[in-house]
Amino acid sequence: MAAPPRKYARIERERRFLLAALPPEAERAARWEQLEDLYFTGTTLRLRLVRAPDGSVRERKLSQKLPGPDGAAHARIITSVYLDAAEHALLSRLPGARLAKRRHRLAWDGHELGIDVFLGVLDGLVLMEVEAESEPALRAFAPPPFARREVTDDALFRGGSLATADPAAALSRARELLEGA
């Protein structure tokens, strides 16, 4: 059973899609940041460092994502605590699985898309996510043509799962889904 929502928690509603590559629209928009995540072993916690294109730190935070009230893959309860440099440095020494990606931002049909180009062992994987404030708005979202395959319900394509998955198997699964799209 999931823990009850906390006072400052909110529902995050999002859908995720596989892309074959970073779309030219996102590359031209030139709005991106680098995300460096640490998923703590045996927990639902993630430590995140957000860097600007020039390498400066924009944000440090500790987040927890829990299943939403109805257990649906597209709605999770998220709570975040913002950290200073010393707090982040201390927590970054704990054991866990690391994941790095460049997140490109792109406005599309009234939504802001986050397009993640994975770095390191998951190089070649490109995922897009879109958030909405309500269930109807999330369901009504019409993905752009470059969104090749929805993977919202596929647990492999969540950050914590990707961080601990066998990289070759994850990339192979992504290729398989893209070929079938």
C-alpha cells in the first residue's frame, strides 16, 4: 500500500513517448539543460542536479515519486525538497544508480514538451514527456508526429527503472518498439 500523500505533495500527470531521434524543432529551439540523477538503492527517492548549457548549477533537489491514488502509470505523487550545495554533496555520496540526460524544452500545441536525450550507457535513447494539470487535458493531448510510440504504461521507460536496467536490453527494447511503430 502506498504511503498517504504528504502536505506538500502534488499529483504529476504525464505521458511518455519514444522518439527515433531529437526532432529538428527541439534542436532549433536551443532550450535545454543537463539533468544528473541519482536513484537511491531500495527507495523511491531521486537526487537531481540541473545544469545550464554553460555548466552552471540551476537547481539541486531531492524528490520522491509514489504511485497515484488509483495506481495509474500516468499519475504519480511527487514531493520535492530543494537543497543547497553542501546538502546535495552529502547526499550524492549515498549508494544508488546514476542517470544523465540532456532535456530539451519545446512548446507544442499549448504544451511544453520535455525531450530527453540520454547520455552515457543509454546513448541513443530519446524519450519525450508531456505533463497536464488534469486527466482530461492529459488524455486530449495529441502527440506530435515525431512521437513514435507511447510508453507511459511501460515501467522500463521510467527514470528509476532505466537507471537500474541493463542498458543493452533497454536500448534493444526501445529499438524493437520503434520498429513496430
